[in-house]
Amino acid sequence: MPVGYFSLILHAHLPFVRHPEYPEFLEEDWLYEAITEVYLPLIFIFQSLHDAGAKPRLAMNVSPPLSEMLADPLLQERYTRHLENLLELAKKELERTKAEAPEFEAAAQMYVDNLSASHGLWEDRYGRDLVRAFRELQDEGVIEIITCGATHGFLPLISTPEARRAQISVAVANYKKHFHRQPRGIWLPECAYEPGIEELLKDNGIEYFISDTHAILYGDPRPRYGVHAPVVCPNGTAVFARDVETSQQVWSAEIGYPGNDLYREFYRDIGWDAPYEMLRPHLHEDGNRRHLGLKYHRITGKNVPQQAKQPYIPAIARDKAAENASHFIGERIKQAYTLRDTFEGHPPLVVSPYDAELFGHWWFEGPQFIDFFFKKLHFDQDEIAAVTPGDFLDSNIPIQIQQPTSSSWGENGYYKVWLNEGNSWMYPYQHDAERKMTEYANRFANKENDATVSRLLDQMARELLLAQSSDWAFQIYQGTTVEYSSRRFRSHIQRFGLLAEMLETLAPANENQKPADLTSEQLELLAEIELRDNIFAEIDFSIYASPQTSQ
């Protein structure tokens, strides 16, 4: 038996952003950047580690909205154009830096190499299908894929049990569609928990969930091993909570690894620095400068202004990533010995959950760090064993029964990020739609419905789910994309209302009111909304019906 266990858990999620009504859309770049900087590098590293015999056992949530976007032909085609455009620019930049700025040539060469490799993976190895790539890694026993809420809805702020249940049930159905099996675990959206949620999870076959530190730390009774062992809710659902020490070492830009002076500077980008006439063919149609993902500078120092940043040297940064990985393993070994002694021989489990986008997007060297970490973990020591939460449950190590407490991984550990003076206006509209969705589902479930009635109800369910995405409230709180997030929320609520009006026209609740056919304009609008918000093709509106109705 090892001294201790370590469980890395990555949360890969983006809000559903898809705008077929425009030839290009700025916020769609969120997905394209993540594919280039995070998902393709991680897939390559996981497969390479496996091929080298260093199987990287970790859990990864590939959220339902992300799975749907990765599987969407329109977005796949648009990403291909994005990648080829970036590769063409990188090749031009390599020639320019050789002639005009040799201090940046090494970084420019790195981008050409990386993007060429990414293009090969994208087109040749996986045929543009990254869901397949993740599924194959799970089938090979490399990673354990878990699910999330259907649209990352903040469960404690959803007002009805039917709407909460739908977030879980739709997610599980979508997971089965993409990964061809039942998910064992779930990353609760924003790690937001309150007592009772575990019942929804158990009803949907979920064995465990990921929580923040204080869900267990302040649960009842006190946890025998702190957060360094899972607990089991009274209904049998296991809980794995975040370890604070590893969170700070990796996550913190102030004291963590990503803030090292040698690492790539995120905020200095050639989209703002390079000659405009060379950039113009590679920008959006509007011609505005923007971040393109090619960055030639290193952090240099915490208080160094952007214009004084020094050139980025990939080889030195890579060496630093290897050094940090060694240090991280050393700290985990020390932590394991200390905890085992404290626990009188009980092997500790250190759970380290992070946003996947930290590794590669925000911390460019993050995928290299993971690569070095698992190689060193496998070949250089035997005191720490990497496991997934499912592996730990399968080990049959006894687990304490506890009732966790309400929590999230937001600021100060409660719900303030998603409910505050800046975004509280959203919830009356959301809660009204949640109530109405169940009323409609109860009315039409178990009936021989007209095909258009079913289309309307299914699309209403999609609009409600998209409105519930916690990303909108989060981004409003952060002040990053306030206008876009507010508009997205309002648009889904408005579409929900328009569809409800069509439904009342086609099948009025008032028996004295005569049904009417939808106009051609209404049918065109329905088709347009279905095309635009096409998430969850498999959805069935009856999931929103009250239990006694749906039976």
C-alpha cells in the first residue's frame, strides 16, 4: 500500500456559444482557444503517457455543453478555419521574427511546431472529433470522465425540484450519448451543494460528486480525516472535497507555480503588437485587433509593466515546468507522510480539482507540468499513487458517513458570486420559467401530442436550460462580458416566452378557446430558434413533469 493517494480532477467546461446566424462571432473564440491551448495538448499528453506505460489516472469532467459543441459539425468546420488561419499566421511570424526580431524566433518556431502538431491531431488522428478522443482515453483506462449539470446550472439557486432534477437527468442522458456508458461521478456546477442534492444524484445513478473544502470540513459529524478522505452521505453518495494546499500551489497566480517569471505572459499578445498590415488578413471581418494566442513575452516580474516584459524562451520555461512538477511531487510525499502519521496509519487521499482551462490557456506551461508530473510519479517514486475517485471507491477502504454542509467554490465559499446586487435581477425570470415548464410538462406528458407541440415543448426545455447556465451570472459578477452574458440570459428567457405563446395558440389551456394553427412566420421562427439553440437533440420535455404525472 502506498503512503498516500493523489487524485487530479480537471473541470473542462465552457458555456454553450454557437451563433450560426453570423459568419464569425467573437465569443465563439472561447471554444477555439480552448481546443488549441487546452484540449488538444491534454489529449496528446494523456495518450503519450499511456503509450509510454505511465498511465495518468485522473478524473476529468467534459461538461455537456462542451461535449455538444465539440460534436457540432458547424463549430468543427469553423474551428478548422480558425486553426488553419492561426497556423498560416504563425508561419508568417516565424519569417518576420527571423528577419526583424530574432529574440522572438524561438517562440515563433514553437507556435509553428505546436499548431502543426495540433492540425495533425485534429484532422488526421481524430477526424475533428475530440469527444471520440476523450471517449477512447476512458475506454483505454487512461482517464475517468465524469459529468456536470446539463448547462452548468447553479443547483441551489434553481427553484423547483423538477428543474433541478432535469439538470442532472439531461446531463446523464447526454453523457451516455457521447461516452456510451453511465457516468460514475459528477462535478457539481461551481461545486455548489446543499443538502438534498445527493438524492437527485442517486436517483440518476451517480456514485460520487466533487465539492469544495468546507462541504466536508463543516459537515456533521466532524470528518475523522478532514478533507483527506471522502465521506458518504446517509443515502450512500460519496463526496470528494478539495485540498487547500495543492489548490494554492497550482491555482494561485501570487504564490503558485503559474506566476513564475519564466513562464509565458498571458496578457501580451501579437494581436496588439504585430504590424497591422500583416495581421489584417487574419483578423475578423471587422478588422479590430484582438488576442490571437501568439504571445512572445514572459511574465518577467510581478510589478513589471507590459511594455518592459522580456522575451519568452520556451526551453527554459519547459525546464521550469519540470522543476515545478518535481517540487509538487516532493510536497505531496511530505504531505502524505504527515497526514498518515496524523491519521495513525490511515492512507490519506489528496483531491486536487482545477478548471481544465488553467492548464494551457491561463498557464501555458500547465500541460507540460501535467506531463512531467505523471512521468515522475510513475517512474521516479512509489510513495504516492494516482487514482480517480472511482478507483478509490473500488478499493473498499472504509468511508465515514457524514451529512455535508452547503457550500460552493466561489468567493468565501458560499453563493455570493452567483447571487448579488449585480445579477439578482435574473432569478425572478428564471424561477418563473422553471415553474411554467413543469406546468406545461404536467399538462402534456403522457399524451398523444401533435409533432409541433412536442417540438415547442422540447425547445422550451432547451431555452430554460440555457438560461440557467451559471456562466452568465458569474461573468456579470466578474465584470468581464457583462453585455453578452446579460443578452444571452434575456434572449433565452424571451424565446421561452415566445414558444409558450405559440404553444397556447396551438393547444390552449382554456377549453373555451379554439386552437389555431401556427402561422408560417411562427413556424419559421420556431425553426430558426431550433437551429440556433440546437443543444441536446435527444431531450424529452417530460423530464420536467412532476413525479406523479410522469409515471
